[in-house]
Amino acid sequence: MTDSSPPRLTVQGLAAGYPNRRVIEGLDLRLTPGAVTMIIGANACGKSTLLGTLARVHPPLGGRIELDGVDIATVSRRRFAQNVGLLPQHPTAPDGLTVAELVSRGRHPHRGVFQRWSAADTARVDDAMAKTRVADLADRAVGDLSGGQRQRVWIAMALAQEPRILLLDEPTTFLDLSHQIEVLDLLRELNRTDGTTIVAVLHELNLAARYADELVVMSGGRVVAHGAPTDVLTSAVVAEAFGLDAVVMPDPLTATPLVIPVPGGVHAATDAG
């Protein structure tokens, strides 16, 4: 499964959620290989459920997910982790763990039970810390870092895993605007320089439109729009997915869609759930 070509991740007839509640039903999606894709939508629309199912955190309740034409349910946990990395919404590290120790954990999928740490492992960890600009923090305890620093360290751990696809669940949550930009700049740089396919759930519409090659807009457990931001982020889509009247105009700096809410324009989404 592992090769140098961009990975193909497809979803066919997916049902997903929890034993007593299905959040997604009959969802089809083909994520563009080698792209930065942002998944957006109102709360409880199924964004994180979809991402968690793609990452095998939640088993599908129906349908299938394929990576390079292979059903991911048939792939060993170790081999899957060699291809797909996940940064969850609220990652935690044991007390006292240093940055270098945490990033080193990303090498686990590439090492056998009795395999010793190698020079190649060290090189991968050093490279991941350099790319995320946390090498100078290597000996610091993760718990002592700022929110933006911690997020870069977690991304470094995921990079040390050498995934072809990196899945991130709201990687900018609880960060101030400057650190949000820092994290998103980093993800786009990793995509452009390493070819890593990036799939992220994001709340901030204008940042999603600015950084994504493609948007997946969800509402009520279904995809209501998928494509380039300029094609899919329209006033009609914003009203349907978010229950919000808004003007959508080109950003004066980037020409990407800029969503400007209309005062008093909040109403029920057309497909609640």
C-alpha cells in the first residue's frame, strides 16, 4: 500500500456514528489525492464523526472506506498507521514527557517489537522537529509549552510517523488568531513540500476557504457541497449548512471566498441534525 504516489481515499455508502445513534448515512466522498481538504459545517453535522471513521477510531456501521482501492478494515493497524496519521481534537501527553520523547512516539508504526532504535529513526524525528520548528524545544516538557507550541509538537509527532495522509480534528481550536495562522501555514507548507495529503475539520469558514484546495461542506450527516472554495462556498450553501444569511465576496488579499454574516441573519439550517 505504501508508495510515492498521492494516496487515494474514497468513501462509499458510509454509515457512521455510534451503536445507539447514526450520524452519517449513505455518504459517498472521494478525497482528492495530494490536496489540502477542509471539512466544514455546523456543530453536530458529522464532521468529526467522518474524520474519526476515516482514521479507524470509529468502525463504519455500513459501507466501506478504501485507501488505494483496499478496504481499510482489512489492513493491519500497524500498516494503516504507516499510511494515515491522526491528530485528535484534544491530544494529551503524560506528565513530564519531553518534546523529543513525544515526537519519537511517532516512529512506533515503523518499528518491530524487538527492533532497536536506529539512526534512521533519529533522522526522521529530527527532520519532523525541524519542519515544525520545535527542535529548540526538544528538552522541554510538553506540558510547559504554549498552546501553539504544543500543537506544532503534536504535528511533529504525526510527521515522524511518515503518513501519506494526515487527518486533523480542529487543529486550531483554543488557539489565538496568530497561532491559528501559524498552524495552518505549517500544514500548507507540509502539503506543498512533502506532498502529504491534508484533511482537517475546521470551524473558521474564512480560514478554511483561504487555506483549502477543496472544501467538504456537511449538514445533517451528509455532504451538501464539495469542491474548490470559490465554487462551493456560496451564500446559498452557507444558509443551508449553517442557517446563516451571509454575503460571500472575494477576499481582497487572496481572492478566496470571504463570508460576511448579515446582522440578524441567523435562522434554522434547512437540514437540522
